[in-house]
Amino acid sequence: MTLNVEIKRYNPEKDDAPHWESYEVPADPLDSALALLLHVKWHIDGTLSLRKSCAHGVCGSDAMQINGENKLACSVLVQDLVDNDGATVKFAPLPAAPVIKDLVIDQSRFFEKYREVKPWLINDNPAPEKERKQSPAEHEIIEEATKCIMCGACTHACPSTWASPDYLGPAAMLKAYRYTFDTRDDGEGERLDTVDSENGLWKCYTIFNCNEACPKDIDITRWLSALKRRSAVTA
């Protein structure tokens, strides 16, 4: 089939504002959405800018808005986007972030929030000879949260992020959950001081946009609710 691919373009060196450009792209139903963009990049307009790396849904670098929803371009197929020849697929950068060029956003603020929650193991006890052990039952509590690939799709789908640039966002707070509930970690107090704040947990209104956007199907709202309960108990 041949598809009409519309891409929201923006080059700060020559454009006053973002605008849409259209391209006719040959496609197979089993092609990924990323393949459509790469066809434009390699065969039609080499100036198109986008991020991509592994193309297997692991690195999270090609998160963007596709037909109005935050997705990984490498993990969604043409057949899931359109069902007829001549249909339109629309690509735009993730919302609520400054655009560097075309589909590439400035992720500085996103990763600043990530670092605020101290997303690493905090344990000042002497290291054991091999590893800090954890039972399967203990790991099960955090297992789903460890699947987060930090693509940013959830945070940039959140209305609180759209309204408040200082909001930590679901991705950062999911990492806070992952380490706070890790039985090998002793940094609970430090993290809860960060997330138990006006721009943290209490600006999460349980809208579930983050769940809908997550390419790994993580029940983010569930784990943030657990973090809220922990915060309320220890306050």
C-alpha cells in the first residue's frame, strides 16, 4: 500500500513555528511505524531529524506521538495504525517538551526529574562477598517497575506534566517506587522527602494516561498509589 505520512516539522534555524509536511510512502502492513520515517529520511528528505537506536523496543529512544498517541515508533505496526491504501499516519514529537528539531525533543528536564528521586541503590552497609540477596517474593514487589525503559511516553502523556514543568512525572516516581520498595535499599527517607511534595505524588490525579501510553504495559498508577500509601504512613 501507499500511505500519506504527515510529520510535524520544525527547524529552529529557519522556521518561526512548527508546521506539517506530507510524504507518500510505500508500506507493508507488517512494517513498523519507524520504517515509514526511515523511508522518508533515507529516500525523500534527509533533513528529517528523529531519535532511534535498537529498533526493538528496548532503548526507548524513538518515543513520539503517532496518530495522537504516545508510542514507540519501532513497536507499533502499520496494520495497527491504518487498514487501507492511501490512509494517513501522523507523527509529532512528544508533547510538553521543548523541540530541538522535528521529532527530537530536549530531554534535559525529564532526566533532571529522574535524578531528583535518586534512582540507584542506597546502602551504606559493608558489601557482601557476592551480592545483596533478595528473595523471589521480595523481587516480585518491584519486578514490573524494573521493566521501565525511560522512554518518557508516560510522563509526556500526563496532564500534570502539560500544566506544570516542575512536576516530577510518572517515570521518575515509578523509579522512586522501584528503589523505595527494594528490600536491599536504605534510601526510603531521602526519596520520600522528594516525592512527598507539591510537585510529586500529590499532583498525580490518577488519570491513567501514563498506563495507556506505557509501551511495556506497566501499571504505573498502581505503583504510584502504593508509593502514596507508603508516604502517608511514614509522614
